[in-house]
Amino acid sequence: MNDSPGWASPGSAPSDGKEKAIPRPSDPQDGSGPTGQWSPEQPPPGQWSPPSNPGSGPGTRPPAHGWGGGPQRQRWAGPPAAAKPGVIPLRPLSLGEILDGSVSALRAHWRTALGFSLTVSVITQIAVILMQRYLLPEPTSIDPNATGAEALRQTADSARSTLISLAPVSLLSMIATLFTASVVTVIISRSVLGRPTTLADSWAEARPRVLPLLGLTVLVAVIMAAIMAVGIGPGLLLGSEAGAALAFLGFAAACVVMLWLNVSFALAAPALMLERQSIVAALRRSAKLVRGAWWRTFGILALTYLLTFLLTFLVSIPFTALAVIADGTEVSDLFGGTAPSVGWPFLIVTGIGEVIVSTLIYPFVAGVMALLYMDQRIRREALDLDLARAAGLPGYGDNTPRS
């Protein structure tokens, strides 16, 4: 961030002529000798004994057990609590702290984060509803009794129709996610430092990075599409049973590579936003931060997307039922072979459900990504010290050594 130098990526060497302060033992107060020398007067051997407690000695009754009679041990109080100027403690984060930090930041800035997300979701859903009603083709019908070449043709037509229908919807959702992620990342970075923020300030800081963020998303999508084409292309070109088997194996291998790259590039967007990195540099930065912690990053992302899926499922069920009742559509038509003809009530009610889900999911996922990025930098680069300095905490001056 511009006002938070801690976001800059490390790499600069310490200033010349400046050495770190190394604690040394203090000199004797009386100047009688150098530090670390034994005193010349030592007690005779075998004459020293530990001090006795008051009232100890022959004939003294030992105290009762449990009332101070046993050996007294000094308890260790443990390490001091980490500084917490904002929504997270400035130390390596656990899974629960990452998820809770995202929710806490959204609660603390609900007007800014959820208000912006709601606005973007409403505009996106209105555009999707209009496209579904007037521009997108009707889904093709599939005859369940078709066999052979006819069944293959109907399956191919249905897949092509589905792709044509999903492409513009996915594009709009991607753009909405980009806008929300850009603003929420700035909000999270301010929340970690305990600083207030407004929508105008967050948007002013995020706006110059929206186009690079869009370029990053498009580049990652092109890379994934190229990997899938390389995986299934040779099998499709053969066009035989052996080609089908080769295409299936290529598809499985491509999915593995795509999963590995998606996790490796998961922190590219926060790096691009907060460190002002270029697109390629942000991808390299993400891969460097995830290296050595791929499985942990994968587990956190998998749990995050599982939670969003459950939320989407729980919200979609009642709204779909209400949409069917309001539109007068038979439930059997939704799962039958013929494409149901839905009207405005169905599209509007399901659109309201989509707006609720998008308003909650977009900022939550963006918050998890930003906090996961910060956690990896805390673990690798002692970002917690830079954040504490940026937050103005006492005891974290410029001379504080890095861990």
C-alpha cells in the first residue's frame, strides 16, 4: 500500500554501516575485574548448603501435603500475546483465524464491503436475467429413447448450447468478482492495521489495479485452456476408441496440472493489488509464497470453497422452490428431458437468491485470499514486524530486528 511500506516485497539489503544491536553482558559495577571472571574468594568445598525454610530443623513437624509442603516450582507464563491492532493477531495464522478474520473484517466494514458487493451483484444479476430472457438460446431437448449416433448428436448439441449459455454468464460473474475482490483486498489490508476506510478511499486505491487484475485473470484462464487443449487434443484428433481412451487420460492429467497451477497462483491477485506487482511478477510471487506450503494452501482453499458451496446450496433450495411456485412450473419439468419454459417470476425470484449468495460469497472469498497471502508473508518474511510498524504500535521501531 502507498502508506504502508510493509506491503513491499523484501529484497533490499540493510543499510551500509549499520549493525544490529547485539546484547552483551554488563561490566561489573565496582570495576574490580573483567566481565566473566570468577571471584578469587570462594567458599570452602562441602561447606555450602541450600537455605532452609523458616521453622525447619530437627523436631519440626512437616507441613501437610497440599498446603505448601511440596517443592514449589515457578510456573512459566508462556510467550506474550501477539499484537492485534486489527482483525488478526500479527503472527502466523491458523485456519480458524483466517476464516474468522475475513468475517470480522466484513462485519467491521459491512457498509463498505457488503454495500459495494450488493451493488455489483444486483447490476450483474439484472444483466444475467436480461440475457437469459432475450439473448441466450433455449436449452436443447434430449430424447431419453435415442440411441447410437442420434444420442451422441443430441448430447453434443446440448453441451454446445450449455457452453454458449454459460460463457456470457461466467464472463459477467468474473468481472463482478474482480471488482469486488479489488475493493475487499484494500479493506482487508486496512482492517489488519486497525484503520478505518470508506468506499471512496478503497475504490480510489483499487481502481488503478483493476485492469491489471483483469489481465491476470484472463492470462490464467488462457493458460488453463491451453493445458486442457494439449491434454485432450491428441485423443480427439485420433477419433477412435484408442483416441477416446487417450483423450480421457489426457483430460485427467490436464486436471491435475490445472489444480496444481491454480493453487500455486492463488495468491497472485493479492500480490498484484498490495505490492503493485506486474502480472507476470505477481504470478511468480504467488508461486514463491506457496512453494513448500502447497498442501496447506490447497486445504484452506478447498474448505473455503466447500463453505461457499454449502451456502449456495442452502440459499438456492428455498428460492428455487419459491420460484417454481410463483411461476407455476411443474417440478417434473425441471428434471425432465424437455427444456422447461420459465417466465419472469422464476427468473426474478432465482435472481434474488443469486444476489444474496453473491453478496456474501464474493467478499468472503476475497478476504480469505488476502489473509492467506498475509499469513504466508508473515511465516516467510516476518511481515508481522512491518505491519506492527505501519500500525504505529509501541516497541516496533525501525531498529526492531526481524525474526
